[in-house]
Amino acid sequence: MEKSEMRKDIDHILISEEKLRERVAQLGEQISADYAGKCPLLVSVLRGSFIFMADLARQVQPFCQVDFMAVSSYGSGTSSSGQVNIVKDLTESIEGKDVIVVEDILDSGNTLSYLFQLLKARNPASLKLCTLLDKPSRRSKPITADYVGFTVPDEFVVGYGLDYDELYRNLPYIGVLKPQVYEK
Ligand code: IMP
Ligand code: MG
């Protein structure tokens, strides 16, 4: 599928490449200032946050570390099942570290409230959440992010790492998927 072919499945572009670039740079500056003199460990929740993580990490100054974790809670539908599975755990211990979890989207909050409980029990020095997108209208767990890129309406979005049925992750912008794509 060519990118122009993918564009046909997108109803409209919600966040352009330029807006993403600007906002990710601001988040990086904010994190760099908040963690001055420290070396935060950025924990990317795969797979949705891989592009955001790569862009954000390059905006954090001067030092940071990265690690990756993979969870699944969705299957191929468009709403969370509530059942979270750890598919890949972190490579190293987070004890005593300043951890920032980097997520693509905070939706119902099921995934992150589960993950936060698990990570807290491992005694990090601090634990914060940075999410590119926040969909507060769908929240069912009491969880808020410390850093939010954009607050988005209750629409299913893809691109810049976010998928529908494992596709569209490589779109360079965030777009609203045409409902007929997942209704068919
Ligand atoms: P939650 O557990 O409902 O908060 O869902 C979090 C996960 O669901 C995210 O990390 C995404 O992978 C996925 N997700 C939620 N909303 C969307 C969306 O609009 N587009 C693509 N993936 C989404
Ligand atoms: Mg997903």
C-alpha cells in the first residue's frame, strides 16, 4: 500500500507533521528543564510509541537512557479489552531511577494504570507519564499524565506510531481513520 493509498482511508489530518515536530520539541525542553542534573530513563511502551520516543529522546538534554516494554490490550478492535499482557519486559532494573513512561495515547487508562502499578512496585526514584495524545473523554481509570502532547477528541486516530490492525503506523502525521475502514 502506497502512502497516497493510505491517505484515502484517512478522513482528515488531525495533527500535521509540523505541529508534531513543534510540540515534541517543547515537551523535550520541558523534560530537560524538569530533570536538570538528572538522567531520566525513558520507557517506551511498544509498539505505538516508537516514533514519538525516537523524536522525543533526541530533544532531551543532556543525558537520558532508553528502555522498551511491550504490552498488548487491544487485539484488532478499536477499544481496550481491559486485559493487559506484558509481551516484552524491560531489559534492566529501574530501582532508584527517574523513570518517564512514554506512551502514544492515554485512552481508557487500562493499560497505563496496570503498568504503573507494576513499575511502582519496582521502586524507581520517581515515575512520571508522558503521553503524546490524551483522550480524556474515554477515561475509566483515575490516571493523569504529567506531560501531554495533545488532547484529542473521541475519534479513532492513526499514524506517527499509532495503528489500526497493525497498519498506518508509518504515516508521518496523526489522522482520523474513516469509520468505514473498521466497520467493514
Ligand atoms: P487504554 O488502555 O484504553 O488507555 O488504551 C491504550 C492503548 O490503546 C494505546 O497505547 C493504543 O495502543 C491504543 N489506542 C487507544 N486509542 C487509540 C486510537 O485512537 N488509535 C490507535 N490506538 C489507540
Ligand atoms: Mg495499538
